[in-house]
Amino acid sequence: MSFARVRALVIVGTLAVVALVFVVIAVVRDTQSNAGAAEGCPEDWPRADVTLRDHKDVKIRVYNGTDRPGLAASVGDDFRNRDFQVEKEANEKKQIDDVAVLRYGPKGVGSAHLLRAYFLGDAELEYNAERPDDVVDVVLGNGFQQLATITEVNQSIGDLGAPVAPPGSCPMPVGN
């Protein structure tokens, strides 16, 4: 072998060893290895289920917050056709101007995140730390036109990113 070739192999080998050292140091010093876990969370804070649910596992109640008759039933049917568990359809006591409002508690964080994609991120979120169930109330407002298509929902989920624990709560440890 020529001297230039040996020198090149030594340089490449040295760079590989240096890169390996950096990787090992990064893994050992990783401060995010417990990201998302409830470690260090105040004991009185609720644990939020930030798992992005499958449609068939999401329970909802649909409320009509408009003066359009039958809107909750119509949208409830749309959600049923998309495999959601629709538990109730009713009228909201007062009208809302937003596209929609999603009301949920700690057990419904991941479900509300998925539902928000059906409104292309335009649904207002109303988190209630005291709410004990995993049902999400979907209140349709005067700004509502229609639910997003499956393609739009998938794009919206990508835009919204992963579900996160609301302020004043911590992510539920994985496996719970």
C-alpha cells in the first residue's frame, strides 16, 4: 500500500472512533431519556394520557352549539361512520362562534388531540383537570362547516405533532 492510502485509512479510522465517542457521550448524558414520564411531577398533579388513540377507541358526545337543527345528529353519524364511539348527541345550552370546542379531562388528552385534527386544528380546547372520564365533548359552533377528510386529518395530525400534557398535569407513565 502506498503511504497516502495508509494515511487516509488512519484518518478515516480516527474520525470513526471520534464519532463513536461522541455518540456514547450523547447517550450517557441524555437528559431527555425520561421525557414524557411522570418522574419529578408534583404528586397532586393529574397524569394526562397523551397516547394518540385509534378512532375506534375514542368516546365522544356531540353537542350542537348553533341554531342549525339536527347538526349534532348529522355530525354524530359522520363520526360513527369513521368508527368513533358516539355516546350522545344533544343541543348545547348556549351558542358558540368558534368552529368547535373540545372539552376533556386528563384521560382524554390523546383523544382530544386526534379530534382536533378533524377540525384542522381550529377547535378550541377546554381542559378540565377534575374531569374523571375519557370521553371528549365535541361542541359544534357557528364556524363549523364540515369534518376534514381522512387525508386532511392525517396532514393535520402531522402539523399538530404529538399530544402533550396540558399545563398543570404530567404525562402518564408509559404502560398505564
